[in-house]
Amino acid sequence: MFIPLHDANHLRHIRRQYVTYAIIVINCLIWLFMTAIGAGAGNEVGAQTAYYSYGFIPAVANGYQSLPPDLSVLPEYATYISYAFLHGNFMHLVGNMLFVWVFGDNVEDAMGHIRFIGFFLACAVAGAWLHALVQPHSPAPLIGASGAAAGILTAYLMLHPRVAIWVLALGRIPLRIPAMWIIGAWIAFQLFSLLVTGDEKTSWGAHVGGIIAGAILLPLFKRRDVPLFDKNRIDMVVPGSLPPEMQEEEGRDTTIDAPTPSEPASDNKPPESDRSIPWGRQPR
């Protein structure tokens, strides 16, 4: 539908988006490891073993089926999270991580590092839960971070609806569109697809579960001084920086008040969806 590129929405409370970086690095390292052992490079046996062992399987989670002992390596409840760190192929990985890169930093900025970790994992759990509710008897492993990424997009929309996002529309046309339109259209498409589409290769339930969790959890996880539905346009968002006395305190979250548009800044104020993998069938 669209490929996000850049939002130019600067951080105002934290120095760096360390958790966003960590999520991307961990997902990439896991994919590289899976590729190294053959699971991500066309090895059907290795791939199926990994997906069954660490993916989320509704039929197993709901007690309708059981995994063979050699595949049951995690407690069933752990797969509500582990599935979000597996990806079927390189483009599946890149698609999800691009959404996390473009939108995750500002959501992390609004929450702080620790709460953002909890938010990401909670959205992943919600995605798996709704997927299991929609397809309770499905024996197909669910993999991918799209549920958690959907929660991040929803939180971003509720925080910065008027910030313009550079996107590639239809995968090739560069456009700069306010978040309320581009993310709003994306959310509407997920809801429509869940209600109408019968495509079992894409888990619309996981996407919508993440969307719902993001909308519910953002007001609980955000900083008290961070407003919802910020009315600032992109050209009114001023990059903040730590004052000199705070720059030596590594890793401390700090709130920086940006100057109003009428005030000059002082000298010291200076980024493929979840796939259900059928039993015995290698993902494409």
C-alpha cells in the first residue's frame, strides 16, 4: 500500500532511540542466524522446525492440537512473543523493520525506553491473541513483527497526526502526506481486510490486534506531559537537545521544551505483513 521513508519528526525527550535500535538489531540477527542454519535460505526442514517451535500456532494455543515433543521447545505462552522475532524471508523482515525504524523512535520518545519495551511486547501479544480468536483452529504458525508494528503506527497517529511523512505510494511514487491520512488509510485497510478478505497467508487479525492494543495502551504508557493528537505541523517541530549540564548523564530521559515559533532558538538548543505458514508448506 505504501512504503514509509522519513518523517523528520525530531526527538524531544530522549537522546537516542536505543530500544528501537535494539528491536531492529535483534530481529536482523535472528534472521541472519536462521539463514545461517538454513531455515531462512530455502531449507524446508530447518524452516518448518523453527516456525513450529517458535511461531504462534492458534490450534496449539487454544488446546485443539499438540506439537510433537521435538518441536515443543518453548512454553505455549512464550510463543505469544517469540513469533514476533521470526520472519519468513528478507523482504518480510525489511518491511516490518522499516515501519519500526520510521515510527518507533517518536513513540519511544513519548514513552521512555522501558515503557516502550513493554508496549512493543504487549502489542505483539495482542496481535497473536486476536489472530487466535479469528482463526482458533488454524494449525499454521504465525510469524512476523507486524502486530507490534501496527501498535507503533497507531500510537504514532495518536501522537502526531499532522506530521507529514515521506512515503513511496504504490511502491514507486514519492509523496509527503500527513500521518492522519496515510496511517489512517492503512488502519482502515486492515480493518476492511479482516472483515472481508479470506486471505489466510496474511494475518489481518494480528494487525488489528496490534492496532487495538496501541490505541488502548498509548494513553497509559506515554509521559504525562506528552499530549495526544499534537496539533503541530512538521515545520513547527523543533529538534531538542540536552542542555550542557545533562549531556554527561548518559542514558537519562530528559524533557526539553522547544521554543515557540515566535521565539528564536538559543545557541545551545540545537525511521510484508505477518504470514501464516501452513503445515508442511515452505513460505514464499
